[in-house]
Amino acid sequence: MTRFRPSEERELVDIVAAAVAREEPLEIVAGGSKRGLGRPLQTPHTLDLSAFSGIRSYEPEELVMTASAATPMAEIEAALDKAGQMLAFEPPDWRALLGSCDTSPTLGGVLACNLAGPRRIKQGAARDHFLGFRGISGRGEAFKAGGRVVKNVTGYDLCKLIAGSYGTLVALTEVTMKVLPRPEDTRSIMIRGLDDATAQRAMSEALNSSHEVSGAAHLPRGESGGDKPLTLLRLEGPEPSVAARAAALTAELAAFGAIEEARGAEALAQWRGLRDAAPFAAVGDRAVWRVSVPPTAGPALVSDVAHRLDARHFFDWGGGLVWLAVAGAEDGGATAIRGALGASGGHATLIRGAPALRSAVPVFQPQPPALAALSRRVKESFDPKRVLNRGRMYAEL
């Protein structure tokens, strides 16, 4: 296997163009922390983009940052923290979950996988903060899209398309994103002892209130770190506002039971753990899934899966995201989990599994025929020879 490590865009263009001419696929890597996501690749060459690193432009007063795609998240977060700002979509760090602790997550990897943490219910996904990029298509052509302001899109917003494409359409070299001020104060409203269905009702009531809840999660006994289930609701903002909203929300949720508060560092640690899927970082060889469903359908899905599989679970996004860790199923639980989705809709993604499992079952939710045909046409437009991360998402792409 050949490992190419270009240091400038012209060199990268030549490498991709040569791969196109030979019809030899390339696996794109930078930090390498997400190589365990998606279907395992068996490519003759690796395209190492780690040289495309560094913050190019950061204007805190304009709430915009431009950086090379392989810039480590640690560098991005340090610069933002110094200015009292953040990436509001709360990008997760799944190194412990994926067993890739010796590698570095990069900004381009986060955007290419469209990853977002608990604040997604309020601030949206990574794609909603992705303003522009430069990159090389699978045709070996350099191009750019978007810009440095939110309202700079005329026509199709390519950032929305590239986010979540897992490097199968473009090798990113530079990205521009929106940033926001970091909250002055963070508190968790905590309710212990609720079953899944009751917790879902509590989360829905909190999210539908006027108190601007920015996170809602539920951990059953075992995942909660205690002997009772734990329901968490997050409030953020100026300290006086957070205090007033916490008091009001506590009063409104009193019917659900005794309510506690976690503040400051304790609250931040709770939500950081949820962001990084810490409850499932040490579940042995269990297959780990993320299942997106309508929030009210989550408890029924978990109950259905529990009747068929040895599965652990917890909820995020107000119940709209169900994390499952499955043991003992030959297909990692794919048939049972996707069968349980039923008429409620939603989709299930295999986040962690052995390479043999990720080769044998669809990692991403199988697409209906019309959407699959559209995906093929998009791939044909950007990468007709399938040279970029061939097979990462679907075997034929």
C-alpha cells in the first residue's frame, strides 16, 4: 500500500488525478480517529491530508473561523476557548468509544461525518454551522463553495451535501464555520428514578417549555453511574437567567419527583460524557448503534429490541437519539433494530463493530430505491471513478 502525503493543493490535485486515471481508490485520512466509522476499506493507497493543518483566519467579532481541514480539534477548541467562544453543535470525541485514543480528531473529519452532540436539538447539526470549503473532487479538480457569511449561498448549498458524506465526494482542504459565544453558566436539572416512558414525557415537557433547554437525556440504571435511572436537562446562558429558568423549570416538573441540580464543572462533565458516548466506551465487544427516531417512539423501540436482544441503552436529544450496545447477535442486532423501527420511521447506524461485522451488514440505514438512485447520481457527479473512500458508506459507492 502506498501512502501519499501532499503538502499543497496542487500536489493533491495531481495525486487524485493520477488515481482517477488508474481507477485506483484512495482512503482519505487526516487524524485517523474515525477510521473505524463506516464500512472498512481495502484500498491500494492511502491519502494522508494531515499536512493541511492550521487556523487560517479567525475573527471572533464576526463569529467566523477558517481553518485547514486537518487542523486538530484540540487546536480549534483552544483558540475558541481563549476568545470565550465555541462550536455550538458540540462535536463529539469518540476516540474512547472507537478505540482510537492514540489519534487526533480533526475539524474536517467532524464536518465530513456531520457529527453533533447533545446541543443538536437547539443549535442543529454540524452542517448548519458549515459556511464554506475548498477541496478536491473525485475528478481531480480543485473547487470551492460557500463563503464566510451565513447568507452567502446562491443556488445549491454544497456544504449541506458534503457534511455527512464521509469523504466519499470531496477531499476537504479548508473549511469555514460559524462559531458562537460560550455560555457563561451551565446547570443540569436532574430527576432520578424515572422509567423510560416517564422520562420521555418529562424531557418533552421541558423542551416544549419557554425555558430554552439545550440538552435532554435519560440514562437507565447502570448507565447512570448510580442505582437509579437519571434524567438530565441542561440550561445555559447568563448566570441570572439560568438561575431564574432553573427555578421555574424545577417548579413545572415537580410532579415527576424530587429534583436536584448540578452546576459548573459537574454539569459540564455530565454533558461532555453524553457528547462522547462515555456510557458505552467500555462495553467490551458489544456492537454500538445510534438510532434516530421520533422522540415519542424511543421507549417502545427500546422495549421491542430488549425482547429480542441483550441490549443496553440510553437516550439523548430529548429521546430522539437512542444509543444501543448489543451483545451476542450474529448480525450485531441489525435485523432486530431496523425491524423495530417499523412505521415510526427513523434510521439506525452501526457506530462500532468489528471489521467483519461492518463488512457483512449495512452500516448506514439502507436507502429506499429513489434515494439510492439520487445518491448514485451525486456520486457520479463528484467522483465517477469511485476513487474517494470507495465503499465507506455503501458497497456500491
